[in-house]
Amino acid sequence: MTENTQFINCYTELKKGLEDLQRQRDKLQCQIEKQHEEKALLQNQIEMLHAKLSLVNDSLVKNMATRNAYDKSIADAEAAYLKIVESSQVLLNMVRRESASLHQKVSKDFRHES
């Protein structure tokens, strides 16, 4: 082979090698662009989820405060109800005693008159 032929063969191989590298780089560039798009989409989803999480947290705090107010109202009402029941029981017992006492007194007075 002549020097000129060797030079052409070397140039051709070099050109093919460079073209191969260029194709691999272009392929990698496409992959990088796709990954950038996916990253942007994921970041957008994360921002949306953070906003939604913030709304849910705010709502949860309000709902828990409202539930706690209900719990307090229920506890207060139950305590008042128990006091009413206890007072009613005391009053009922007193009325029964007084009724029995009056009944005995009336019976005694009725026997003495007969």
C-alpha cells in the first residue's frame, strides 16, 4: 500500500470513529433531554402535592380543634346530666320519705279519730 492509501484508510477510520462518537453523544443527549422533562414533571407534581398537603394539614388542624370543642361540650353536658340525675334521685328519695312519713301520720291520725 502506498502512503496515500494508508492515509485515506486512516482518515476513513478516524471519520467513522468520530461519526460513531457523534451518534452516541446524540443518543445520550436525547436521553438527557427526556430526563430533564421527567425531572420537571416530577418537580411540578411534588409542588402540587406539597400544596395539597398544606391544605390537608390546615383542614386537619381546624377539624381537630372543632372535634376537641365537641368533646369538651359533650363532657360538660354529661357532667351536668349526671348532676341532674343525682339531684333527681336525692329529690325522689326525699319525696318518698316525706310521702311515707305523711302517709303514716295520716294513718295514725285516722286511727285515733275512729
